[in-house]
Amino acid sequence: MRLVMVGSGYVGLVSGVCFADFGHDVVCVDKDPGKIERLRAGEVPIFEPGLDVLMQSNVKAGRLSFTTDLAEAARGADAIFIAVGTPTRRGDGHADLTYVYDAAREIASVAADDTVVVTKSTVPVGTGDEVERIIRELRPDSRISVVSNPEFLREGAAIDDFKRPDRIVIGSEGEHSRKVMSEIYRPLFINQGPLVFVSRRTSELIKYAANAFLAMKITFINEMADLCEKVGAEVQDVARGIGLDNRIGSKFLHAGPGYGGSCFPKDTLALVRTAQEAHAPTRLIETVVEVNDARKKKMAQKIIDACGGSVSGKRIAVLGLAFKPNTDDMRDAPSLDILPALQKAGAEIVAYDPESMDQARPLLPGITFAESAYDCLGGADALVIVTEWNAFRALDLKRIKLALKAPIVVDLRNIYRSAEMKQLGFAYYGIGR
Ligand SMILES: NC(=O)c1ccc[n+]([C@@H]2O[C@H](COP(=O)([O-])OP(=O)(O)OC[C@H]3O[C@@H](n4cnc5c(N)ncnc54)[C@H](O)[C@@H]3O)[C@@H](O)[C@H]2O)c1
């Protein structure tokens, strides 16, 4: 089939590359000429494990190309995917749908008569109706149909998630679009990836409900972690003890500094606003948003307390800046709350992240960026672990101890064992232990 991805960011690019790898002909479109130039040169503008190799092999096989010219890409396309951003709208927390509606207008002006337009971006309930209205207004006689197909991939594991999804949700109102979507996902269906066909509005809500539930699970274990600290219990054992129950499941039960990233913060907020407007408020999720925001802010105080009540004039070494490992994505990363708060309290910060430092630089002024994990530590008054990159899990603890001025370690991801750290003479502070 011939597919077009409008928007070649995380989701558009990963989806485009994986669809091409299934054997479809894919054109990835972006309005950012710099991005398209880099992609054409074989360079992946984001860090996503395995994406460069898969992209290059599909370009070589002639199944994948990049352009800024939607009209040219749309010629003969069976389906055009909208994979543009839906950030939080300034001021009110709603999803900003400007990019989606602009893309819908552009698609309407160039799409063939029976193209299926697929919204892959995360969009509030009813967006598909508006996309359809926009297209009908510009192309009243066409048979273009509009489908919702939310994406559930995780950055850092995106290719595997895309190729082996737990489910593929398709919100479609017509027979033709259903057939086209089944054909697009046939290679995955053969891989046992179940297709879940629902109404378009239901599909749009499933995406928000899934993200809100996961954000709630993280927030739950974070609150349990706070309770553990007060009552002398171990949150990792609590997580294991409840996670082995199949009804609960062990994933998303890692206590930490609060969720961040490109999806959970904006999607929880957007769901809250949608629900309030529909007079069916999601009080649980409203609280999740509030608790998580407060938690990210509280983390700096935890570090200050670990440093004896003040970080003024102290040098703090920070390992990890991205919102999670295996990505360079800094969107809503906890480090963006924690580090400026420490600076405000008078700390000097030296930080290292294996992949995100280029993204982090403009967002974190006044911070020194180190060349490696060990470079970061020399003469620091404390070490803070903010992101749990694998490369930080097995550092030479004796070397760390020698490098630090004071042996204080604040491990916001619980990647080290407190007993071992204490035995080695560290003043060690994890989360919920
Ligand atoms: N990042 C994730 O892990 C993830 C996972 C699931 C769903 N989503 C959702 O997918 C959507 C896209 O997210 P992302 O992280 O890929 O965003 P992104 O910001 O990385 O990429 C969006 C791209 O769209 C391009 N663009 C915008 N308008 C365009 C237009 N009219 N024509 C061509 N290109 C255009 C931008 O230049 C940009 O390159 C969002 O709704 C997001 O919530 C993201």
C-alpha cells in the first residue's frame, strides 16, 4: 500500500519506518525543511535505539522517502496519517489542535478521492469529527474518510512496541476505511497483534484513558514511596508484593521523581479539561496531575535536605537529564524542575546524560555539561541520579566515593541498593526506602 505520514517527529518517523519495514511504500512529510534534509542524508534527528539502521535499510530498499511536498507525496496514497504534535495549549491545559487542523486542511486540498485520513496524533474526543468537517467543507464531493488510530509506542522501545503492540486500536465509521486499515496492519495481525475496532470517538478516548491510567499507577506508587519513608517500609518490596498480583501487574510501579515526558503530563491535563467540559469530571486524574506537579517540585528539597539543609555554594553532580532512559527527549523531564530549583538555592550544577545534552543545553542555562559520568563527579558535594540509564547502574562505586567531596548520593530512581551503599560509607537517599 502507499502510505503518507504527515509529521516526521517521534511518532511519524517511527511509524513510517516500521510501516516501510512491513513492505508498504511510505513517504514521510514534514514542514521543517532542515529535518527533511537530515533525513534524506540518512541522519535520524532523534535518538531512538535501532531506528537509524532500520530507516537506512528501508530507504535503500526504495520503500521509504522524505519530502516537504505533501501534494507530491499524496499522489496515489491509500492512506495519509496525521502524526503532528498536540502540545498543551497555553493558558487552559487543553490540547492545542492547530497543527492537526492545519494538516487536515492541507490534506484536503491534495488527497485523492477515496483516501483514508488517519489521525495518529493523540487528540481529544471529537477531533475526528472536526477533521472530517474541515475536509468535507473543502472537498464536499470526495469520499475521503477519517479514522482514529492512536499510537501507544514508548520512546526508547518504540520499534519493538510498534512491531509487537499489545493491541492496535482503530476507530472507524465506514467499511472502506476499515478494510484499508486491516490491510495496512495485516503484517502485524499475522504477528498476533489484535486489532480492536471501535467507534472513532471511543478510539480517541481509549488513548487518553490508557495514559491517564498509567500516570495514575505511577503516582500511586510514588505516594506509597512517601508513606514508606515515614513508616520505615521499602517501596520496591511493596511494588513487588502488589505487582505479582495479576490483577495489578508489575509494570509502572517504579517510584521516582514524578512522571514527565512528551505524553503523560499533557495528556492527563487534556483529559481533565475534556471531562470538566463534558460535566463528567475525572477527579482521580485531577488529583494525579496535582500530586505529580507538586512531587517534581518537592524533589529539589529532598536533595537540599540530604545535603544538610543547604546547597548554597555547593557543587551538585547530576546523572541523567532526559525524562527516561534510551531517549534524548527532554519534554517535561523532572530535571527541568529539579535543576533550576537547586540553582535557585545557590547550587552549582554539573550534569551528564548519554544522549540528551544537546536538547538540554538551551533549556538549562547556567549548567556545566560533563563529558562522561565520572567527569561529572570530581569535587562534587553530592551526586544525584535523575534518569536510570543502564550505563549508570553499574558505575564503580569506589571510584565515585573517591571523586566526591562528600559521599552523599540521592538516587531518585532507586538503581542502587541502600544496604550496599551504606556499607560502602555513602550517605544514601533513595525513594521510598
Ligand atoms: N512521542 C511519543 O512517545 C508519542 C507516543 C504516542 C503518541 N504520541 C502523539 O503523537 C503526536 C506526535 O508526537 P511526536 O512526539 O511525534 O511530535 P513531534 O513534535 O516530535 O513531531 C511532530 C512533527 O510534525 C511536524 N509538523 C507539524 N505540522 C505539520 C504539517 N502541517 N505538515 C507536516 N509536518 C508537520 C513538525 O515539524 C514535527 O516534526 C502527538 O499527538 C503525541 O501526543 C507521541
